[in-house]
Amino acid sequence: MRALLAAVALVFALAPASAQPQMPDARQMSGTPLPMAEMTPGTVSVRVVRGDMSNAVTKQVVELTIDGEKKTATTDEAGRATFEGLKTGGTVTVRAVVGDETVDSRPFRVPPQGGMRLMLVATDPGAAKEAARQAQLPAQPGTVTLGSQTRIHVEPGEEGADVYYLLEILNGAKTPVQPATPFVIELPEGTSGSTILEGSHPSATAAGRTVRVQGPFAPGATMVQAAFRLPYSSGRVRFTQAFPARIEQPVVSIAKKAPGIALQSAVFHETREMANEGQVLLVAHAKAVPAGTPLDVTVNGVPSHPRWPRFLALTLAAAILGGGAWLSATASRRAAQKVGLVKQLQARREKLLGELASLEQRHRAGSISDGQYARRRHQIVEDLERVYSDLDEGAAA
């Protein structure tokens, strides 16, 4: 899961060409190298600032390490330190210790053509204290938006797709805000297994089809990662989702596991393929979507299997179970009937034996003639023989 989210975040770090310009966040750019084709090959330029790009740090020692070898340079009046004559293809990291704070770059290679430019951004103590003070103020009524890092990713599976919402909830104010309406997302019909992923803000919860992020929202970004399962029975996945805040630059992607996979939506203005970590992602950039406006997404060509074999297997299983239940019920009914018949025969046997004993007593007492005795005794004995025969047959059945 972490690898998937990291891959999605890395691919989506490329903003669409048609995005509206906005003020860059120096902290997000810190340590990220930018290739510059117009620079002399083997050159790396490092600018050191404190807080934002307008506050350059001068006379600051910058340390560059290339393939284990360390080099140093000092920033000029513009806060820039330049390293020249570096070996192309070498692996580089850059570090500056500004006061008590160490700021590092990510590793990068010196390109064979052009050079590299990057910025190291140290914390502005005064600005940090002021931001912390304002963040502790009581929440004010306000609004939040879903920022440019908001993503929707679809991962096709067997008869269902795993859908991931990566939400960047932005509060542009300097104090906490409490929106007038709760930040609640009702997931599409038919979804199951909704959950909040590791790394999300602790105020985010998921229950059934409802994802809720409890305010107030602190200044800056509140990150929430939610996932759910969306079943499908054909080669198409379709869902509609409304969000409680405006989405500035919606981005939707899908792991392209089949050649015919395509993304469709009325708000898409650019769709392209991107390779990442050995797989291909189909990425679509959309127009801004106002709060509460449904975002309709259709994925065509997802892998699917015919469902009739499963239905046939279920039907046969049901028939077998039904037949077994019928046979069991029939056997139980027959067993009950047998028990009832045996009880009747046993009662008949006891009655005949009683009549035979009474007949013998009457004959010894002389209250019945020899002829009557003989005829009645013969009849009782014949009846007993039939009862015993029926009992023997019932025991053998």
C-alpha cells in the first residue's frame, strides 16, 4: 500500500500544462534539483533562503558531495553558491547548516547536457513562531479547498476495483477555520470496505460509505487517504463522487493492466500515459470542480471474466443442496412413519396377548365351551402371527 501511494504521488507531482499559475511554496521546492539546459555542463547552482525566496542567506557555506568527494562554496549577495567543473553522471547531494538547522537536498546526478539549479530553504524562526501563535488561535468560520495534490487512483482487480482518494484539504487562512458544513464524503453506491489509510490526519474516520474529517482545520494542508472497494460485473467501472469542497485540479489515474483501458469524464481536458515502477498509469487531468458538484468518472476496458460459470456452479450447488435436503426430509419422514407403525403393532400385540390370557382363564373356569374356546384361540393366534411377521419386516427395513 505504501509503495502504491508513493508511486501515485511521484507520478502526480507533475502538474498539468494547463494549470493556473500560482505562487510557489519555497518549502516544497527545497532540495529538489531542476535541470537547466542553458547552464554550462558540470555546473550546479545552489540558492539558500530562510523562510521564503525573498530572504536570501548570504555568506553561507554550502557543502556539495559528489561520489563521496566533498566540495564547498559560499553564497553571494543573492544567496547563491555555484559549483563548476563537476563530473557528469556523478551522484550529488548538497547540504547547508543554517544556524542550528541542517538542510539537505535529495540525491541527483549531474546531467551530461546543461546544469542543475536547486534551492535549500531554512526555517525563518520569526515566521515559524508567528505561524505557531496564529495556529493556536480559536477557530474562525471559513472555507477549505481540495488542493492540487488531491488525487483519485483506480486499481482494477478481480470483479472489483480498489479506489483510493488522496485528499489535500487546504486552509489558506493563518488561523484555524471551521467550515459551515461538515467535511463529509458519501462514497458511491455499492462500495464496500471503506477505510482510512496510514498517514492520514487523525481526525479522519470511515464508517460504511461515509468518510468524515472533523474540523476545525489548521492553517496549511490536512492530508487524508481513504480507500474502498467498487465491484463491477462487466468491462466498465463507473462512479460519481461529490466532494464537500472545491477541487482545484482534479487528477484521476488508473493502473493500465489491459491495452484497451480508457478514462472518460466530461471534465477531463488532458489524458496521457506515464511509466512508473515497471507499470503504466493512465493519468487524466480535469477542470476545477465546485463544491458539491458530482465528478463522473468512467473506466472502460477493465479486465473482467464471464460470470455464467459462477452462476452455473452456484445453481448446481443449490440443486445438490436442495436434493440432499429433500432426501434427508424424506428419510426423516419415513423413519417417523416406521416408528409410528412399530408402536401400533406393539400395542396390537399386547392387546392380543391379553385377550389370549383372558381366554385361557375363562376356559379353565368353565365359562366357555370347548368349541368356542378352540375357535377364538385359533383366531387370536393367527392375528398374533401376522403382528409378529409385520414387526419382523419393520425391523429389517
